[in-house]
Amino acid sequence: MERRTIGAAALGVGAVGLGCMPMSWAYSSSQQHGETSMRAVHTALDAGMSLLDTADMYGPFTNELLLGRVLRERRRDAFVSTKCGLLVGEQHIVANGRPSYVRRACDASLRRLQTDVIDLYQLHRADPEVPIEETWGAMAELVTAGKVRALGFCAVGARADRRAGADIHDGTIRALERVQQVFPVSAVQAELSVWSREALERLLPWCEVRGVGFLAAMPLGNGYLTGALTTGGGFEPDDLRARHPRFTAEMMAANQPIVAGLRRVARRHGNATPGQVALAWVLAQGRHVIPVPGTKKPHWVTENAAASRLVLREGDLAEIARLPPAQGSWD
């Protein structure tokens, strides 16, 4: 697989990463099987998908424990990215950016992952009660201590922080400018896909100019862009898509022209799939961009890995650019 680099330290990873969240969190729990998920991780590493993206809140904690079982055997093959800063309660999730907590969280993640160093440690969310410089300073101390190799900033929740009339990532960029004064940002993780392109306007260029890697979260639109979801098929109650405005039967039907467009492009590339075209589009947005599609099944991992070999032509990119915007709220 093609290799790409993250940050000024030029940390090398496979061009497509593996999002591990669906193995333990936010998607149908009846389909979460530890042994199948472990096979998916092994399949990813075999294919060169070295970046494994997790977080302490996934489970909580169980996702890191699962990865630790693989890393115990294959640490040299993996680039480990995990996150801190969110605490999961019975009915709520809260941010915690206190330096003392960050230090404890890192040590706990190292134990669960069965490793002595985390390649990329990301701040999952900023704590509104703690100056972000203090949180980031504590994370920088972990680099100095040799527990972490590089720091990343997660902007997946940017919509919730948007001010009226502002760009979706204005708040993220303001925070990035502040933490850059404390310690370099090596990577930013934010949503980017064919049907969610907001990062192209300001955030992606901000990263490119500064040599910051961009981890594209949800590059397959929570599975919709694969074309494999059945309109009106429904989701289990614990699946985040069961409560998502874009995954009502009405909106899934309304957005079918996007998938149809991806299918047209895929047909011009032989055996390509809509999902592979969606990932190839993300890869085409810059050499600093690494899509991180989430899955828990080996066959999807294999399909996603093959997208790294799909090169879209100018006509393909132009056709995708003409696809209609997604219908329905994303909030």
C-alpha cells in the first residue's frame, strides 16, 4: 500500500487507515464480535493499513483492550492512534481536559493497548472548563516523557460548536492556532466525505500549509456511501444511525443520487465499488490526507484497502463534484 506521512515528524502510515470504533461502540452491538474484529485488525495490518484509530471512550475501554490483544503480537506493524478527553457516564458524555486526568488517561491507555508508546495521542474534545493550553501542555509532557510520539487534535464534533453564520471549523482553527503555540500539532482528525465536504473550505488548507496530517473521519458517510445499506431497513436501537436525521427512510431515499453517481464512476474502473470510489475521492484531496474508514468485518477491510490503488481521473473527480448536495440535516 502507498505510504503517507503525518506531521513535521514525517511519521509514515498506510494511505488508508482503520477506524476501530464500530468494533465496540456506537453501532449495532449484536454484530460486535471480538474474534471477528481481531481478524479485521489482522487483515488491515496484512494489507498495509497500519494506522489503527481508537479512543479510551470506545466501549468505554473495551476497544483499546481488543487492540491490545493484537498489538501484543504485531506492535511493529501498527501505528497506534488513540484519544483522551471524554468521559462516558450512564446517560451522558462529558469532556475532561484537566492535566492530572490526561496523565492518568495516557497511562491507562498504554496498559490496555499493551504498548510502551502511543504513536499519535489525540485530544478528543476540548474541555470548556479548562484552558486548552493547559490540556495541550500536559499532552506535550507525555511526548517529553517518551510515552507519546506525536499529538493530534480531533474536530469531529465541530458542528456542535459552530456559531451562527460561521464556518463549521472556525472554532477548531482558533483552538489549533492556540495549541500550536504550546506544542506542534501533527494531525487533525475531522469528518470528510463525498457528502460532507466542509473541511475542504478552510480546515484542510490550514493543515496543508503547515505540514499537518489530516485524518478523514467517516469517509464512507457512516456506511451510506458504500451503497450497501437498505433504504428503510432500519437500525438497532443502540446504533447511532437510528437517531440520525440523514438515516431516516425518507432521507436515505432522497440521497440515492449520490450513491448512483459513485456507482457510475465505479463502473468505469472495472470491479470498483461505490465505497472504493468514495475513499479514492478522499485520497485525491491531498497527499497529507489519510481516510480512516471504520469497520469490524474483514471483508470490508479488504475492500477499503484496495481503494488505495484506485486512481480517479479528472473526469471522475469532475463528475463527483457535480453530484447533488446531501439532503437532510447532519446535526
